[in-house]
Amino acid sequence: MQLSGTVTSGLGRAHVFMAQSHYQEQFKSVLGSGAWPGTLNVDVLEEDISSYRELRILAGLDEGESTSDIEPVRIAGFERDGRSFGGATAFPASISANGDDWIECAILIPDLTRHTKTAEVISRVFLREGLPCSDGDLVTLRLD
């Protein structure tokens, strides 16, 4: 599966969640190490929305049948100091801004998200510098 979309700025709140050690430990099973404490938001192109919807079905957020054999990785939620941190589903992938250079990453779909057409991407590196990319740039995500 392959998805393309444009880089966009989020609300800037992901780092609060991404920095939690409980999540970081689990990201090691997806990325081989902890993740950069933030996400790269990618607004999925209209022609790839049906593929992204398949990921949302696999994550249990949308109803329907998926024909994909992509294996989701469950990220468990937790509670700390009376505050609840929800779970998520991760899909290992790679991302490129030029089609030649690829960086390992994962599409992370939180259980509680308003995004239906925006993929949140995590990686070991700060993707805005590693790719590099800026708001409005086209990127491609490849899932095996």
C-alpha cells in the first residue's frame, strides 16, 4: 500500500503524548527505538483516502471490511496521576519526499482522534529535517 499527501502543521500537542515513557517503550517494537517526540501530519490525497480508510478499519475506528494484509501494532494506553492517555494503532511504513530516499516510520492512528484524512507519522528522527520537508510539500508513505 502506498499513500501520498501534503505536509501540514498540527496543533502542536503531540509532543505531550509522544514524550511519555510508556508510549516510547512501545514504539521500540515498531521503530526499533523510541520516537522523536512529535508527529508529522500528512493530509492524504483524495485518491488515496480509500487506502487510508482501510488502515482506520484495521485500527477499529471505521466500520467495514479491509482486504489489506498489513499487520497493525497495538499501542496500549495508560493512566498516570489521574490522567488518561489513550491507546493507538501503529502501522510500520517508510516515508520519502523525493521518491529516492526513504526513512523508516509508522503511521500512528490514536483511538481518540478527529483526523479522518490526516495521517500522523512518527519516526526516530525529526522528519521535517530528516526528509527534509515543509508545510505544503508532497510526501509518500509506503506500507509493506
